[in-house]
Amino acid sequence: MSETFSETQTAELGSRRLWVQLLRARLMDEASAGFEPDPEEVVNAWMAFCKRHQLDPENPAKVPPEFTGCPPTELKAVVEREVRISKWKKALFEPEAAQHFERRKPALDRVVYSLLRVKEAGLARELWFRIKEGEASFADLAPKYASGNEVYTAGIVGPVAFGAMHPSLAGVLKPARAGELLKPFAVAEWFLVARVDHHLPAEFDEAMKHQMIEELATHWLDERTHGRPTA
């Protein structure tokens, strides 16, 4: 009985996700309808698309895997739609991008740090003392004591955004100075020895502006699809 119910739930969830995808696509098409791209913009986008996917612009005989189900003759129309939607996003959300970045910056700032994760508080204190006294380095201790990918990276982690890490870890690393060896501390079931190597503040460059525009567009769509009926 429970297996049947689980299968039903899975089918309903898949149906819901498909419905949301279709609704979001329709909302973007409706919102961007008045943002027709210039012919030159379409040509440039089409040439870039073909170069990226190694297609013949005059006769795209194959379809990239992520466009499976789309006839090759319709690919250019797909690219034109993407250009139109991009123009709409830029017109609507670019004025808010800088302000959104300032709100998000604490989570977007990144850090490179050295880390040892162990299960015992006593061992963490011992490793911290050995590093502090210069008896060993993170690179020396990582192959034996580190967990996760740190085993293969001499204990080095990052760059990683503060917003992408455990809040307790971010709270300890963010105020630390570069080069500062932190006293052992607990995060979840682990005892950590860490040193901040580099702080990498987020910058509002063109790539970041594009990321902020995409985030704002996603929020716009979320607001319009959340809680809507499926029928």
C-alpha cells in the first residue's frame, strides 16, 4: 500500500514540476512579448550558439543534448526567444541589480581556507597545537586526519561563498583575518581546525550584474508561480 502511495506521490510531484515549468515559460513569453530583438542581435546570438555547440549556422543538422525534442529547424527560433527574454530581464531588473547585490554581498563574498575535520575534540586540540607551534602544517596533517576532499587538496578548501557553507562555519570564518589560525571549534558532529588563507570580496562586475539580474528574474517568477493551482 505504501509503495503504491509513494508512486502516486512521485507522479503528482512530476506533474506539478512540469506544470510549473510550463507556467514559468508562458509568463516569460507574455512578459517579454514587447521586447523584440534587433535582427543583428539575433544573428550574433545564433552564430555564438552554433559556435558553442559546433553547428553549421546554415544547416544545423543535429540538436544539442539539452535541446532534445526540438527540431533542428526550430533552433534559431529558440535562440531568438532567449534573446527576447534576455532583453526583458535586463530592462526590468538591471536598475535593481546593484541594490540587490549590496543585499546579497555578505553571502556572495568568498574565502579560501585550510581545514581539518575530526570527530574528537582532544584530537582537534592536538592538531591545532602542532600547527600553532610549527611542528606540522595542514598539508602534512591532511592526508591522515582530514575528511572529504581536503584529503586530496592539502587541507585547502575554496574559494567558496559564505552563503554556500554551514552558517556556523561562516560565522567563524567571516570575521577572521587572513592567515589567522582559529582555535578548534565545533560544527554539527565535527571538531574543526581552520585557518583563513584569503578573503575574496564579491565585486559588482558584468558577470555579477548578470547573476543578480537572473536572481531577480527568478524571484519574479517564484512570486507568480508559488501557490498557484495546478488545474
